[in-house]
Amino acid sequence: MTTFELIKLPYAPDALAPVISAETIGFHHGKHLQTYVNNLNALLPGSGFEDATLEEIVKKSEGGIFNNAGQILNHNLYFTQFAAPKENNVPTGRIAEAIQAQFGSFEAFKEEFEKKGATLFGSGWVWLSADLEGKLVITQEPNAGNPLTKGLKPLLTFDVWEHAYYLDYQNRRPAHLSALWQIVNWEEVNNRF
């Protein structure tokens, strides 16, 4: 049987400050994500998903198993897409070309992405994904939703659950979304693309 583990961060807990504080990383990664991992491991025995990958579970499950598996996958993609803050951090390579071709400019893309994140009701995620032809798609996914369930390939995500930003930004979700561009690791996004 597969046992899932808390993903190791590819940076120190304080590496994303001031965009995301070490305190937020401690709660978000160390407590919230760990709880999803513990919950999924407890739900797996007898579920039929004992030997499935996280992606398979997200594509085929529902209820509590889906919620916990989805949150693990979403957070794994979220936490591994960041690096230390950079001023004027802009996409490079293939993803930059695709964003330019499809949205006209990085600024236009950012505006649409942030708007979708800011206007998602309740808790969830805003995603940049690619369809089978490589066309970019921005989606809002409530709760534990992941674009995999729609046949899309997830490339970039911003978490709009309050636990992702409340310690640092309180109720200012748009300010949180705007700040995250400083820490996006575009090389990782290109690898996913």
C-alpha cells in the first residue's frame, strides 16, 4: 500500500519572505498540508486506491478521499513552484512565448489571473493549465479542485484559501495574489509545460 508523505520544501522556510513569511510556511506546509497527508493515509485502506498515484486518486475519487488527495496534489504543485523573491520576475522560455501569444502580454495575463483568484467565492485555487494542444487556460477551482479532472495539465497555481495568506495579508487576498509573482519559479513552470 502507498503511504504519502509531507513534501519537502525546495527552499528554507524563510526563503520566500516577505512575500510569504516563515510563520505562514510553518502553518500552511507544516500543519495544514500535514493534516491532509495524515487524513488521506487514514482513508486509503479498503478504498480501492491503496496503490494508486496521487494523480490517479484525484482523477477517479470523490468525497473525503478526493478532498484530501486534491489538497495534497495542489499544495505539492504550489510549494514547488516558488523560489526566493526577485524584482521584475517575468516568465522566460516557452511559457513566456505562450503567454505573449495567447494573452498579448504578461501584464494582461497577470491581470486576468489575479482577477480570477480574487473573485473565486470562498476557498480554492486559481490555475494556469495547458490543454492537449498546449493552449493555455486559466481556471478557478473551488475547494480541492484540480484541472487534472478536466483533462488539463496544471502549470501554475495560486492558493486562495485564507490559510495561505491570512497571517501575512489578513483579508487582502488581491494584495497576496499580486505579491506572489515575485516568487514564481518560471523554470519550474516551463518544466511542467
